[in-house]
Amino acid sequence: MLQNEQSGLEGETMPLVHVHGIANRGAEDERRTALRDSWFRLALMPAAGCRSPETPILNPHWGALLPPPAWNWASLHVAGVESLGGDEAEIDDSVAEMVDGVVAAAPDVAEGRVLVTAARASLLWAVELLAASVEARSAEERDATVAFCARAVAYWARKTGDGRRGDGVEFFAWLGEVEADVDFLDRLGEELDAWQHELDESGGQKEVPDEWERFGGVSVPRPARAAVRRINAVFAKTVASGVMAVSRRFTPKGALLFADVAGYLAGRGSVERPGPVVQLVGKALDDTARAVRAYGDPLIVVAHSMGGNIVHDVLSFYRPDVRVDLLVTVGTQVGLFEELKLFAASDPAVPSPQVAKVSRLPNVTRWINVVDVRDPLAFVVGPVFAGAEDLVFDSGALLPHGAYLTSPDFHRRLARRVAEGVRS
């Protein structure tokens, strides 16, 4: 059996396993992983009933187990290949003109006002952009930044009724009084502080759960200020590369979409001889299940993209003995994979006149599947699997497939739904 380097945590409860998606062949960025784990500890884990949210979270890194490309992505290179039909194609000059136009049309953004410009359209959008750009140096900075962004989204949600009553400068008049992003952060901190005093004095029900209070006050943390500088410094480059991407062929990272799916399916193995990815994920589930049962905490599994397909394969075929209390799949293709009968447990006889859907997994108490309305790689599961809850989330992100787990609003809404329990 493979040894999971992150699993040697005897005597500690590990209530959550996160299984990543495609294009993660190298070691996962530790700061990004830690930031994601902070969001889990802040919102999902307390909402699900975990009593020890400070303990480690397992992140089995399965991408590194798949074989590398035999010719080092030689199949991607078209430079120097003879043209079919004469002249070589030229990149349309209108693309470059469009990039120049976007940047030129927003001089405010080019002068340190990215967040202000975003906030005047949507305060939520600005906070989401900030949260996605944070890099923290320490656990204390990371937790403080997560708490700041979480409270900012809670403030937005409480004031606007989750955006139903309005947003942006037309709703938050104070946004019209700030000119630069650094001033925006300070003013946002003041507004959060005033809102907290308002809640305390009124005795009203707080939008922010009590568990979040352990992260301290609402002062603007250093990573948030650093993120503002970073956002403004790379904005023009990000816009240019994002627009130019529409005219490019696949990059190695994009090609991993096919490589990781094919590599996993080809090497997943049998029950008697499971492949390395199945072994790794199965061991992470085993280690976590053993720990949480001793402490009475629920076992939570969160899986993104291809990670959801792997987790479903493991729980439905390779390890049906593992009991999961809450499974959250995010931006996954589980519904599509079952329609194509790609899972090891897939039954070609379903659906039929007698059986409308695949039976619910008997070893999973609750399954929530989240789909961003703009994510082309996310599929619903409710029409295919019995007992699954589909939830739609609109991140508003340019690249929504990777935006779920960096979104404060996603974590807030997911925690609220988990705490509410199963809806009939």
C-alpha cells in the first residue's frame, strides 16, 4: 500500500478530506492549500458539527502519481509545421486592439483603483477578487485575512439581503467617497466595525457564527493590503493574457484535462489490485474515518472537478466500507461520467422502466453537488443519482471552474445550507 505523507497524525481528529481536480501534477502550493483549509475550518466544519476545527485536514495529492507525457508534450507544438493551403495564419490584430481598448477604457483601474472600480459595481465582487488574490506569510495572517473577507461578505449579505435589495455604489453610498484601493480597505474595515457595534447594541442575531470570533477583530490584515498592490500591478497583464487565450491552442496545463482523466481511468485497477490513485485516496479516507470515529466528529469529504469522479469511484466500488457523513462535490463531472458509464460500479441496465436513477450510495449520509452556472466542466447529479442535492452557485468569475473554493460567498452559503440540514 502507498504511504500518505500527510496521514501520520495518530491521536488527532482529521474530520475533512479534500480531493483536488485535474492539472495538479506537481506539488500543490502550500499557501493556497492552507488558505483553502482555513475557509473549511471557518465555515463548513463548524456548520457540519465538527467540535475540533483546528485539527489537520488531509489533502491527498493524487496528480503526482500519474505518468508524465512520454514526449514531453511534443504533440502540442505546431511551430514550424507546414501550412495546409498556403500562407501562415496571422493572429487577428483586433484581439490586441481589444486588449488595448479594455485597459484604455479604465484609467481608474490602471492607477490603483481595481477594487474601488469593482466595488462600485458590486461590493461582493470586490471582496471575492480580494480573497482570491491573498498570499499570507503565517497561519495568523491567513486566518485574520479569511476572517476579514468572511465578515465583509456577511456584511454585504446582511445589508443587501444576499444582493436582492441592491449592490454597488447605488446601495452602499460610502463607496462613492473612496478613490483608491488602500482607502477602500480602510473604509471597509470601519464599516465592518460599525456594523459589528450595531449588531451588538441591537441584540440582533449575528450573521457571523460564534466560531468565527476566535479569529479576532476586523482590522485590515497585511495580506489584504499586499493583495491590493498585487491586483493592481498585474491587472493589465491579466486582462491581456485572458483575452489572448481565446486564440491559443492548448497549453500543457490545458492538455492535462485529457491526460489526467485518461491516466486515472487506465490505471485505477481492480478491487484486488487497486491503482496508486485509488490507494492514496482510500488511505486518506481510512485515516480520517479512524480518527473522527474516536472523537465523534463527522467525516467530511470535499472533492473538486476530477476529484469528485475519483471519490465516487472509490466510495461506490473500491471502498464501499468507508462511511462518509457529508460529501460535497464542486464543479465535477460525476453526472456526466455516470451517463457515459465510466465508473467501475456503473450498471449499463440503469436507467430502465423499472429503475429511474442510480441508487444512492449507502455509505454516504448526505451528498451536496455544487454547480456554477458559468462553469463548462460542472454537471448536475440529481437527475442521475437518487438522494443527491444539486445546488447552483454563481461566482461571477471569469474562470469559474477554479473559483469555488477561493470564494468567501461560496463558503458562507455552503455552510448555511449544511447547517440547515437536508431539505425535503
